[in-house]
Amino acid sequence: MWRNVESNITIPEFYQNKNVFITGASGFLGKLLVEKLLRSSSGIKNIYVLIRPKHGKSPQDRMSDATDDPLFDTIRKENSAALNKIIPIIGDIEKVNFGLSERDKAEIIENVTIIFHCAASIRFDDPIKKAVFANIRSAREITLLARQLKRIDVFVHLSTAYSNCDNLIVEEKLYPAKMNWRDLIRLAEEYDETTLQYLVHKLIYPMPNTYVFTKALGEHAVVELAKDKIPAVIMRPTIVFSTYSDPVPGWLDNINGTASILYGLSKGVVRSTWLDINIRPDHVFADSVAKALIIASWKKAIS
């Protein structure tokens, strides 16, 4: 069991009676994070999850669908009551203030002490306006919300190792911004999508797509707004693949990225693909990322 030598506090002890707020909880990594927190830190009080209505389903129904996933089979068998600790909060990361009601916002400010911001637009070809709102403005909104909490232990922002892919070697530091993140939010709010699409290639250069470009600037928003205000951590995983073993081996709920190639090969649909033998993709197991997020939150909070 992980234990900090100086403070002598284990991770389950740190999460005892804590309220956590998670964005992106219905997504791939978000579900893993929720499951791992509930299973490994049984003393956790509640997990508030930001989730929007979609395809005619309420946030409650969507979260119920998420927890019906085989991923949650272990915790259903061991401690099914733990699932009652999940509290859906209606909201949308692409909206200012996440579209939170005053009541829900007040409840978060009063009760939450730990925040994980996992929600993002992860499509490489997303229009610049959508990517800015989901990856930069949402980073601004969640950091400002974290600053309003009555008590905060830690805020963890999930980014990507490819936010600085224009550098041959990426170190654990903040690299100079390609442009001012506030200016880009203003452009996205003031101009229509058609106009922005004419500018997109000039805006994101030398980055290859809107995803990595906006994730990089999202980091700057977090660092600038959190500095000297709240304890914050930025996590940069590489290409996230299936689980290795925890809670089940090989779990994956999508066929994005590398998984789509492997799926096609396994079905016999894809018989060949173009690869550069000199380039090695950097993958990390999803359960390792979920654990790293939890460990990072604990380590930052007690340091």
C-alpha cells in the first residue's frame, strides 16, 4: 500500500470522507478513475460527476449506463453500495461555468475538496471553436471553480504528452505558448466557425491539429490561474490503450486510435497498413493512468 514516509498517510486514508468532483466521468479514463476510487478508497464520501444529457437520456441514466459496464463488475460483487456514492451533476464542458445551476455550483463549492478534470475534446479534426471551448475555456472554468472551493486539497488536470509534440524531447515543464490563450477564447467566442476555419492553419502552426494545439494552451490557462492560488497537478499520458489487469485485463470501451487498427486486423477487414518502422508509438495502459492520477493527487496534496 502506498504510504507517504513524511506524513504517514496512505492513499485510502487521504480519501477518507472526501468529496471528489470529476469531469469526463462517463468517458474511457473517467470511468476507470471513478471505479478505482470507489474500490480502492472505500471511505470516500461522494463522487460528483459532471455529465450532460445526450441522445434523449438524462445524466442519471447516462451514468447508470456507464456503471452497467463490465468494468464495474468487481465492485458490484464486492461493494455494490459504493455505486450510490456517485452523484451526477448536469453540466457541459463547452459552456461557460459548465452551465451549472446555482444550486449545484453551491453544493460543489461547499463540499468538494478534490477535482479531476478529465473531460476534453479528443478528436484531431474537431473544428477550432469546439476544441477551444472544450480544451481551453473548460480549463479556465474548472480552475476558477477550484479557486472558489471552501477548502481544496488538490486539483488534477489531465492533459497529453503530445501537447508539446513539436519538441523532439518533452520535459516535465511548461513550454512557451504558441499564442495567448485568452485571445484565442475571445476569437472563438466572437467569430463564427466558417471565419475561424479560414484562420485555423495559421492559428495552430506548427502544431498538427486542433487537439494538441488547444490542449497545450489549456495547460497555460491552468498554470496561470492556479499559480499561488491552489495546489494543482498536470498529468500528460501518452497514447492510452486498454487496461493491463485492473480491475480486468484488456478492457476497452472504444475503437479509437491504435485500437481501430487492431480491431480491423482481428476482423480481417484491414489486411495491411502503412507504418514507419523507425517510429515507435508510445502507449500506456489505461489502468496505469487511472492509478497515476490518484497517486499524483495524493502526493501533491500531502507534500
